[in-house]
Amino acid sequence: MHHYSNAIQSYLKQHDYPNLDLKAVLFDMDGVLFDSMPIHAASWTQALVEMGVDFTEEEGYLHEGRTGSGTIGIVYRRSLGREATEEEIKKIYKRKSELFEAAPPAPVMPGAAELLKKVKTENLMRILVTGSGQKSLLTKLSHFFPDQFTQNKMVTAFDVTIGKPHPEPYLQGLKKSGVQPNNVIVVENAPLGVQSAKAAGLFTIAVNTGKLQDHHLLDAGADLLFDSMNALNDAWPELLQTFRNVKA
């Protein structure tokens, strides 16, 4: 499709790369591989409202990708006009985690397994870049996406000091891939994740799997936008062809 080549060309021009020679795909997890954002947003909202702080689920989507303490800090300053104490941060985050764990497990995002299979068939590296620090992450991933991710190809909360929207998570992902910026693309669903990937200088595909308006993802700098993982999966063969054919 014409707009695929335009998006790729404008990326190449901006960074002065000759081409996008694809070797790895960096995947965010929540809202991309698992439909977990509704549970995260609901858990954050309940935990904060219980503490007497105004918060809505839509705001939960806008903060997605931030560290827990980062989100709490912003909300406290906005709602109560002060910093949250260390104790409040611990209490809210503990409550949020309890609520999240108590909810039924998040289903796999429709289209995610199919897309990963296609990526693997093309011998492209799969790298996970998540703000999550769940201990059971690898077990969960290998259960739902067998033979797709390995520990040394994952960036989690334990690898990152700053978190999205800072470029650090995606720079770490790039480092774990061992290739150049014009050898990778990113698949993200959150505005802060898109900002992080773009700040790292990477070509970024946004999938709008949540409650946000498209403009939130486009304003964050997404190079291409799809309305679901199914749509991206359907477009993948053509997209791959375009990546291979377009030169600066």
C-alpha cells in the first residue's frame, strides 16, 4: 500500500538510512500480546480512588508504560497538589497489584500468536520490551507463545531504571538484538511506549487496541497505525514486502 512506502521513506530520510533491512521485531506486551490493559486500568482506578484520589480508566491508558511510582507521583501532584509519600506509593502499588492478580487472567490479544508465528517463520528475532516485572513472565509467555521469547531477549522492569516514555527500554531492546536501528521495528499500543520507541530512533507501528483515540498514538509519533493486532497480522505480508523494497 502506498502509505506504507511513504511512512518508511520518510523515516529513512529523517534518519539518513539507506533502507530498513529488517532483522528483529520489538514487541511491547500489555495491550499488544495480552489484552490486559482493561484489567490494569480498572485496578489502578480502584486503588487510587480508594485512597481518595481522582482517576479514570481512560487516564490509566494514557499512563500505560510508566513506572508505578511515576504514575502515582503525577496523579498526586495533579489531584492533591503534593508529592506522594514513599509509604503511599508502596500501599497503592501493593493494592493495585492485589486487584490485578485477583482478576481473571488477561486473554491473549487476538492476532498476536498468528503474527508472532509469521515473524518467526521469516527468521526475524523477537524481542520483548515491557515495563512489567511479573516474576512469572517467561512461564506465561512460553505457555501462550511457545518457542517465541527467551530470557536473554527480554527487557523487563528489572532491566530499566527510567521507563517509558524515556528511550531507555527500547535502547535496551536494541542492544539485546545486537543489530542496528534500521534493522528493527517496534509494535506498541501506548502513547508513552510510542514516544519511547521514537526517542530511541526506531520505526514504530502502533496498534490501537485500547480505549484511546487514534490521535493519541499519532501525536506520540507512530509511523503507522493499525486498529488491532488482527489488522496488523493481515497486513504483515504486504508490509514485509514493502520493508524489503523501499530504498531511501
